[in-house]
Amino acid sequence: MSTLTPDRPAVSTQALAAPPLVDTRPRQYPQPTRSPFPTVSVVVPVRNEARNLEIVLPAIAAVRPAVHEIIVVDGNSTDGSLEAARRVLPWVRTITQTRKGKGNAMACGFAAATGDVIVMFDADGSADPAEIPAFVSALVAGADFAKGSRFTTGGGSDDITLLRRGGNAGLNGVANALFGTSYTDLCYGYNAFWADLLPILDLPAVDAPAPSDGMLWGDGFEIETVLNCRVAAAGLRITEVPSIERLRVFGDSNLRTFADGTRVLRTLLAEHRRADRRSSSRRAR
């Protein structure tokens, strides 16, 4: 487990608020109170993953210490994913996302979560539920954001191709140069964070209307990169957690190597511009 600290001071949620109009002296804000025994919400976005949910959900439920809740967020599945989820795990929470895209599904799950910690978990069977305690331990030990990595010591992948590995390494380099981080695995969706960070992440409101064409920024597959950029830009404490990626159990991957790689690069550049604008705005106050 390695700790990554961006080359900027850590800030609390309140530190991002506008300073007072008259008294411009630095203010001290209390840090959030975080339990050493946090409740854990696992958010699982799905779209036509019924067969995989029959395996994945019981495995998450078997994790010890037990998770507080599992939230399955459905993206208009046509294979009975929600029915399968309720059948194999009657106490699972099921909701339908408000727009389209993985990012919107994640945001809907985050908004519905009631736990102290939120774990992002893919439904395809590639993530190992037994690793959840390691992510939670990293947060309890002081991290704000626990980032899964297939390429740090102890991690690995049964699924990644040589081409995708090379592309990921290149995108890592760009991210680290832009945000002052030391990420080893930018493009991996197994992450966990304290729920009190949601205001900092500033994701699109789940009740915002969908645009007539296209998607809201952050609603698509760029969500993992958006989160990685924003936690770094906010100066939060990031710890990488070794993770083993398995092969998808059923179905085909939606990954498109070149198209998705281009989208990640565009996201890095857009999020860097966003961070610069916010930094300039704060300095101008």
C-alpha cells in the first residue's frame, strides 16, 4: 500500500468555500469527524449484468467485516438485472439512474449512499470483494481517497492487454505531470473514499435535466478520471491499494482502447483547465 500526496497542501471540504469579504486572514476549519469503524456503502452500476450479479452480490455480502449496504444502480437494463439483484440478495438497495452513462449511475449511487465510506465496484466480476477491507483500512489510516492499482506492488491483472498497459502508462505520465501526483494506475475503477468528500467532487446534480444532445460532463465513462483529477486538485490525501483485476465473468467488455484512451486524455486536459480556473479565482479574491 503506497501513499500518494499531490505537491500541494491538503484542504478540508470547507476550505474550498469563498473567504470572508472583510477579514482575509487564514481561517482554521475543523476536520471532519471520521469513525475508526466506518459503515461502508458499495455502489454497483449495472447495465445488462444479470448473470454477473448472481455471482458478485453474494460475494460482496460475504465480506467481513460486513458492509452496511449494497446499492445497485441500473442503467435501463433489458436483461432483468434489477430482478436478479433482488432475487439473489433480498436486502440489496436498487435504484434507476436519472440520465445515462456510468458517471451518472455512480453519482446517483453516491447520492443515495448512507455509509461513512463509499466503495466503487464494477458488476462484471473483475473486482475482488475480498479487497474491500484493504480499501477501508487505507481510509481509516488517514487517506481521503483509496485508489485501486493493478500496477503497484501486490497488484495485477488477468485481463489487460499489452496495448492497454502501454496506453495506461502514457496517460499516467500525463496525469502525474499535470496534477503533481504519483499514480501508477489512472484507468482503474475500483476506488473508495469518505462520503464527506462528495461536495468537493462536485459531480453533476442527479436531478439536473439531460441535454438534448450529448451528455453532461462527468456523466460518462470519464468519471474515474474526473474523480482522480479532482481529488488531486483539491490536495486530498490519496493512497494506492494493490488490486488484482480478474477476467469479466459473463458478457463482453464495453472498453474501446483508442476511443476511451482519447477520452481520458481529453478529460485530463479539461480537468487541468478547470483546476487552473478555480485556483486563479481563489487567488483573485
